[in-house]
Amino acid sequence: MATRDQSGTRKTATRKSAPRRSDSQEQDRDRDQDQGQDSGQESREPRRQAPRASAPKRASASRVAAEAARQLLELTGRASEGVTGLERTDDGWTVQVEVVEVRRIPETTDVLALYDIEVDEDGELLGYRRVSRYSRGDTGENER
């Protein structure tokens, strides 16, 4: 806002701004507001309750399958082509994973293997075994 003094010289008034709060001060203010302690007034929002100690959450099926495939790779050195089966058991999970055992040209002649992997509730490996081997191009129709 500009004004003129008695001599006619134009003067510009400046406002003093409040000092900037630091991030930690703002976080403290936000926490106090969440707890209803800002200005001594209770917050109208419900208070957040601390999580209760409960039984550990079970691993999800997708996480178990991914972890089983990762552990198989670590042990065999063979990357998975995909998870072909997943079943919950009394002790954890059984995961079926397909892997390429021998790469060939053309790819339709690759040798694939199917592994059964047993993992506990948390996805930790208990054991694995190769169930079968077959050519990628084999449809399995000749097995009848």
C-alpha cells in the first residue's frame, strides 16, 4: 500500500510476515490438531486408535507364489516361466512352478519342467521336487 508523507514523497508500506514454521513445527501442529490439542479445543474428528497387537497377518497367495518362484531360482538357477498351481495346505502352501530347463531353437522345442514347492505360512521354503519334464510344444494329448 503506497502513501505520501508531508513532503509529498511517496512511501510504500511493507508488511511484516510471520516467521515461517519449520517442517517439524508443522508436523507437531498437525499432530496436535489430530489429537484435539490445538487451541485447547477438542477435535471433532474421531481419534485414531493405535493398532492392536494381534496374530501376525498371513502372507497373501500372490506373495507366497512370487516368493516360492524366487527361492526356486536361487536354488536351481532356473527362472520360472510362471506359476501353474497354488494350493493352501494345513502347514502352508504348495506352489506349482514351470521352469525352462533347456533352451533350444526354436523355442517350441525347449525342455520345461514342473516343480512342486512347499512353503510355510510366511512363504519360507520347506522343500521342492521336480514332478515332470516335457517339451514346450508337447500338448500332452498323447498321454491318454
